[in-house]
Amino acid sequence: MEPSVSRCTTWEKISKRRGDSTRRLKVKWFVDTRPWEQALSNDRFGHVLNGNRSSLVQAVRAGADVRCFIGNKVRGYAYKAQNVALSPDGNHVAAQALNQVSMRSAHNGSEMKIKRKAYWWFKIVSTTGSRDISRWTAGKHKSPAHSSGRIGH
């Protein structure tokens, strides 16, 4: 099996672009062997499709780490929530990711690359089905976009 292509971008100071490189390299991948369990799946309106929202709330109250998956069986992404909060009424969970960089599919369709005009994006998703994203141009203190919407199946 041929190794995959990895694209590296070097950042300095306030995300100042220094250049790009694409090369082949050997990578060792490790998997967290703890038995992660799906606690909840909700649709874009917050309706529970699988699992139990109160169980998720209790796990968050007990300090559990949370991972989120957005997408479907063909295409999607998973991330570990960096901040987790309960709603004021204590019935919903919101998860925040702070260090995501824009990606795109590579020409071969089986790999990902950083977008040429890269931007940082910060995201909050909630068990209510809401999603809030703020995008910031890499290297500039400028927000090219902000969007809010619904997520889920």
C-alpha cells in the first residue's frame, strides 16, 4: 500500500503564512482503545433519533469527554469537543471546537488537503440541532463569514 500525501502549512506569530509543502511520509496512527459509546443522535430540530439526552447530560455533569460526529456513512468528520456546556435549563448539551482549519478533498478523492486560502473556523453544536460557526482568515484578524443553522439527520 502506498503512503498517503500529507500537506503541511507552517504558521508563525499571528498565523502568518510562510508556505506550503506536499510530500509523502510514513505515519504511525494510534487509536484510543477506550470503548466510546454513542450516547445520542439528534436530527436538525433536536429530536432524539437514538440514545437518551438525559444520559448525555448526566455524563457531561460527571466530567466525561465528548466526541461529536457530523456527516453520514460516506462523508463526515469526528472531533473531540474542547469545551462542553449545559444549557441554562440543564436539558441540552453544547460542544465547541476551537482549532479547525478549512480543508478540501484532494484531486484523487481519497485524501484531504488544507484549502489554498485557508481559514480558521470555530464551531458550537448543540443537542437542540443548532450549529454556529465563525470563520477567520488565517494570518489576518478578519472574519470572512459567520453562519448559524441546523445540523443532524
